[in-house]
Amino acid sequence: MNILVSGAGIAGLALARELGTRGHDVTVVEYGRHLRLTGTPIDIRGDAIEAVDRMGLLAKIQKQRVRMSELTQFVDSEGEPVARIPMAEVSDSDDDIELLREDLVRILADALPDTAAIRFDDSIETLTDDGDDGDDGGIDGGGVDVRFASGRTGRYDLVLGADGQHSAVRRLVFGPEKDYLRHLGVYFALADHPDEARSEGANSIYNVPSRMAGLFRYNGKAVAVFQFRSEPIDYDHHDLDAQKKILIDAFAGHRSWRIPELLDAALADPAFFFTSASQIHLPSWHRGRVALVGDAGYCPAFLSGRGTSLALTGARFLAEELQRCGNDHTAAFARYEARQRPYVTFAQDRVYSGRDRMLPTTWDAIAARNKALQATGPGAP
Ligand SMILES: Cc1cc2nc3c(=O)[nH]c(=O)nc-3n(C[C@H](O)[C@H](O)[C@H](O)COP(=O)(O)OP(=O)(O)OC[C@H]3O[C@@H](n4cnc5c(N)ncnc54)[C@H](O)[C@@H]3O)c2cc1C
């Protein structure tokens, strides 16, 4: 089949690999001008490990494994460690693989077969699905006409939306984001901090009520990380300056520890990343010849630590089911959804403890959190 994938993130690249190696012609259209490599380390967990194993990428991924969370500590305004995050808080199992998002993106992109190509700096503007075409289960005849922002046009057997939390494919086919978004009350930002890249030290997190700022280091890189609690904020998801301003405003009046310096790093970073902790809940992830994979369909929020794993299992199940169903996309989409749904429910159900641990709302609650962690023995600094 001739398949269009929107988004070259984890889900899009995994789909391109899985579908391309099964003989489909895959075009990935990516809004960014190049692969987007920003990100703190992410986790591959549970059956997602088997998914990357079946892709033949497990050994490469294991080579890039980091153990960053073991070294992460809460600090006071002087930078003195006051508590450590216990591993049990961040990892379900010793088998979990933590690696830089950047490394996973590169490994997936390097593994694309000749049948898959990425087109950067473009995006889908309109989609017209001919609909399902009768008794053949949609194998022949129908298709999706696509017009791109670049002015190009194309016709595809299937269109897969892997374009993340603010998916354009979802908006075009299923309706506005607000109908599916569940905001969890937290925003997240990160930025490169090149001045700190070479210095040694543990990863540090500093709290003020309802906010945290952190400095994480790994593999010769340093990243400024921020989280803050907030009601939903309306902003343009492609306007970086507007997103930086939201972050600056959220920390207005807070100048303790290294907050000003970390905010300066955010202002200076052209690859600054900003998102909300929000989940996407859709009753179904497919309509006609269009299906959603990864955050586009079922974002569990970064607080779950499972978005990447869902993207990987989703890509695998969808590709396997298309193969099993002889390209009858209607049957395959239904089977993909039946296999993937339990993983999504599990991931989306387990987000709140991380938020409360990371973002206490008062100074007293921050002190109580630190005290509780000090008392837990193995987690004590
Ligand atoms: C730059 C970046 C940094 C991230 N950092 C973290 C992190 O530190 N911690 C964490 O837990 N999660 C992070 N995430 C999210 C995490 O990668 C996902 O939750 C998870 O891996 C699921 O992947 P996904 O492919 O569904 O979505 P994503 O990884 O978000 O990928 C979506 C892709 O689609 C592209 N895209 C968006 N809109 C369009 C459009 N209209 N047309 C074409 N392409 C489009 C995006 O540029 C992106 O490449 C980050 C995502 C990005 C894009």
C-alpha cells in the first residue's frame, strides 16, 4: 500500500520502519525542518521492549541506555541535596530501558528501509477520504486525497496520524482537540543548557510551591527542565516565543537557586520544547482510511512515563494487523485498537502520584516530601 504518515517522532518513525519493512511505500511528512531531537531521557517499558526487539533494534538501543534517574536529587536554594528520587518511583522494572529521546529518534531514523522516506518542512492541510468501498474491506478502489501546506497533493491508501499531542490529522478527521483533551494541571518545558554541558554533578531539582526547575546532565549534555501547575493556557503550539513567555511568566518573582540562569537558557534555545501534561481520550482511533498512533491518538501525558512505549507498541500492532488482515484496513484498524487499548488504559490511569511528588503546592508540603524521602532509607541522600 501507499501510506502517508504524519509526524516523524517516535510513533511516525516506528511506523515507517514497521510498514516499510513489510513492503509498503511509506511517506512521512514532518512539520519540522529536521528530526526533532530535543528531550530528556525517555523509557521503553514492558512489551515495547519486545516491539523494538522484533524491529531488530534492541541491541542498538541497549547500547545507548542511560541510568540517569538513579542520580537525581532534590536540592535546597543553596543547591545542597535534601532528598533523592527513589528508583521505584520512576521505574517499574529493572528491565525498563532509559535512553535519550534523541538517541531513539536517531536509531529509528537510521533503520528506515528504502521503501520509507521523510519529507521535512511540510504538513497535511486537508484530507478527503473516499470512504470504505464495499465488500472488499477497502483493499481496492478507495483512497485519501491529501493537500499539503507546501501546495503538493497526493493520493494514499491510508493516512496515519503520528503527529503528537496536538495532531493535525486528529483535528482534520475527528474534530477539535478540546473535545478529546484532558488537562492534568501541569506544564513542562525543557531547553539545552550548553554552558553546563561539560560540568560534572548529579541531576538537581529545585522546588518552589507548584513549580520545579531542574538541571539534568547526561552524555556530555545539560538540559534545563521546568514543570509548573496551571489551569489550561490557550497558546499557539507552533509559536515558540509565546511558549517561552508563558514559562517566564509562570516563574515570575522566583529567583532562588539557579532559576534565572535556567530561564535564560530556555530563552536562548531555538529548540525549546513546551507541552502540557494532557491526555487524549478518543472512543476510537480510526475512521475510514485514517488511523491515529502514539500521542496523536492516546497521549498518556509525560507524567505517565509511557508515551514512548505506547508509540512503539502501537506502531508494531498496526503494522502486524495490516499484514495479518491482508491489507484489509477496516479489520486491521479494529484489531490494532483491540490489542493496544489495554496498554493505553493502563498508562493513562497512572499519572497522578508523579505529579504530586514532583510539584508540592506549599513550602510545608515541599518540606514534608523531602522528609518522607529521607526516611525511606534506600532513597536517602
Ligand atoms: C521535541 C520533542 C521533545 C520531547 N521531549 C519529551 C521529554 O523530554 N519527555 C517526555 O516524556 N516526552 C517528550 N516528548 C514527547 C514524547 O516523544 C512522546 O510523548 C512519545 O514519544 C510518543 O511519541 P509520538 O511520536 O506519538 O509524539 P512526538 O514524539 O511528539 O512526535 C510527533 C511528531 O510529529 C510532528 N508534528 C507535529 N505536528 C505535525 C504536523 N501538523 N504535521 C507533521 N508533523 C507534525 C512533531 O514535530 C514531532 O516530530 C517530546 C516530543 C517532542 C516532539
